[in-house]
Amino acid sequence: MEARRAHANWRPSNGARRYGIALRRFAGPASYRSQVSHLRIAHLTDLHVGRITPFEVQRTAAEMTNAERPDLVLLSGDFVCHSQLYLDQLAEVIRLFQAPVIAVLGNHDYWSGADEVEKALQHGGAEVLRNRNTTITLRSERLQVVGLDDAYTGHAQRDAAVRGLRKDLPSIALSHIAEEADGLWRHGIPLVLSGHTHGGQVTLARLHELSVGKIAGHRYVHGLYGSRDQAGRNGEPTGAVYVGAGIGAAVVPFRLGERGKREVTMFELGCAPGDFVEHHAEQEPMPGRKPTQATIAKRAAAVVRKRLRREKRLIRP
Ligand SMILES: [Fe+2]
């Protein structure tokens, strides 16, 4: 099995060691087995290119990704860090990936200027999915990729994102916010890749479950949740969601604990759970807490306020 061999042979490069970037590997949902012979999908999230994270970190993550020779790179949002000053570097990082790149946006991209971030990603060669899906052919295998726009700032439109999706082709989804996964599973998408939480960054003594889970109210904090079984549980539509710990940071660069490491993750579609040793098993979600209407309105208003501030700065003599 190619996945097992690659995992056994993997040794962290100097860059991976210096910047604490983990390489993790998981099998895909069981349903892919009848639809895909083998596709390797790389997932990275929260690159946060900007002044908090040294540029070498993102470059090293791209090099680690290329060394795995994935068929496709999927990126789940938060490409920038509070400004548009580093969009050229962002495009440069995207250009480093040797496989096709598909991306969705995150809350930081909306705060900094979604259209400008989208353009930089496209300039680097990525396809950006904002509430739509695309079908890509990789080594003669077809895969539908669904891209849900950022739910944190109120831009997710699930019906538009899944429109025209075919049941006879395998599908995978990207959503910056993992809590959107349950709604995507209902449309027959068995695997959703997400980010946003940075795994809590500090995970010693399960601190991430307290900060991201209990206090911030996330159901999915870090890693793999749900079920990759075909049958599902109690007849309910089910699926899996993976929350990547991300590459960069937007506030403090500090990361402590195994789960809080920067992370490049490989998904071996066509392999089933149990085919090789995985970093951890499917986890039970935290109770979670839905944002109130007031919080939703506040988050949407923040995007408008930041845009107005940017425009004001531009017209100032
Ligand atoms: Fe982030």
C-alpha cells in the first residue's frame, strides 16, 4: 500500500523540524472505495501570510506538500493576516505548489478584502470556490470539489455551493468553518476539510478543548470528527470533517503541544480506515454552541467596517 510505505519513510526535513510542521495522514471515507482507485489530496489551512508568520514557514509547508506528490492541494481559508500588504507573497506561495490548487476564503480574507485575496490566489494559479463546485479530472479520475464561502462572516450559501452536484461522482468539500460540515453531509458529501481554530495553538493539558471548544463554542476543535462509514449512524446522514491546525497565525505565533503543531495533512482517497496507521481515530464532537443573532450581525458588520476604513485610507490625500 503506497500510503503506508510513504508514511513509514517520512522523516521531517530540517525546515519541518525548525518550524514544527507535522505531516499527518488519513484514509478517506469508505464510500470512495467504489468510486476512486487512489487519489492523494493535500490539505493546508490558515496560511496567514503576513507579518506574524515568517515567510519561510509557508514556503517550507509548500515544499513538504510537494515532497508527498499529491494529486490536488486543497486550502481552506485565512490566507492573509489583517492586511493586503503581503498579497504578492501569497501568490508566490500558491505558485510553489506543484499540483492543482483549489481554495475557499476565511474570515481574515473577508476582513482584509475578499476580492483582492481571491485575485492574489488566482494570480498564483489557484481556483477559488465561493459557494460553487467544480469537477476536476486527476489521473483519469473525476472528483467534485465543493467550496462553501466563509460562514464566520455570513457568506456561506450551501444551496448554491452544492447546486448541480452529481451523486454518481465522488465529492469532497471545503469550508473554513467546520460546523458547516453537518449540512454538507446531508448532500451526500462524505468528507469536509476545514480550519479556523488553529487547533487552539496551545494544546497542553487539552487546553484547546477549553479555549476553542468550551469558551469559543466550537463543536470541532482539531483533527478528525464524525464517521467515514458508508452506513452512517441511526439512519442519519453522516460524514467526516477534518479541522487542520493551520500553518500561520494572525495574533500570536506561539504554538505548544502536539495537537497545536503547524500541519500539512494528506488524505488517501480510495484507502479505507484501517488500511494504515493514522495520527488519531475519529473523535466525538464537543457540545458546541451556535452563535446568537447578535453575534452573527456583529461579525457581518465587522467586514463592512473594515472595508470602509480601507476605502477611507485610500481616498485620504
Ligand atoms: Fe486563521
